[in-house]
Amino acid sequence: MIPDDRKYMESHEWVKVEGDTAGIGITDHAQDALGDITYVELPEVGTRVVKGNECCVIESVKAASDINAPVSGTIAEVNSELVSAPEIINSSPYENGWMFKIKDIDLSELDTLMDAQAYKTYLESDA
């Protein structure tokens, strides 16, 4: 299931805007492809990130993968639970497995991302 309350990147990150911040994580498809997640290197609060650029790293039993910022802004909060329990991303990629939140976002950048239906179509065509 792909939640329709967020936007998606082709690199399988999602963004959910709530008020003046945006929560970021990886999709169920991404966590499934990675396998058991063993480590997450989260960005530092206060760091400025740019849409499309790497901002943290996730490691699994299969591979290490860069996580890109779906929107530009400043890291406002990180999910510190992931430091000791990165496997939360595997069990709850859209809720408890969020990775970080960005403030001071440029809302116009959301227009370049896919909605849930477009992401679903993308996954089907990519298979």
C-alpha cells in the first residue's frame, strides 16, 4: 500500500508535509529491496539540505544506500529511535520509520515529485 498523503521520488524517498515541516522516509518498496536494515546515519539537526542531494545513509544486510532530500530546507528533527533500532524502518516505513523532518521548505519543489498514483505507476513500469 502506498499512502496518498505524501509525495514520492524515483529514488524511493517519501515526503509528508505537516504544517511548516516535512517528514522524510523511504518507501515500503525501498525497505523491501534493501532487506534487513542494520544502521542509519542520520543528518545533524540544523544542517541545510538541497532537493535531490544525499543527506544521510542507510545500511542493510544487502547494501548501503544514500538517502536524498526530496525537498530543500533545514533539518529540524531526526528520529533518534532509529539509532538503536533501525529495523523500525522495515516494519513501519511510512509511520514510525520516518527518518528526519525538514523546516523552511520550498513548497514549489513538491510539484516536481510524484503523487501516490504516479509512484505506483512508476513502480509497475520499473519492474
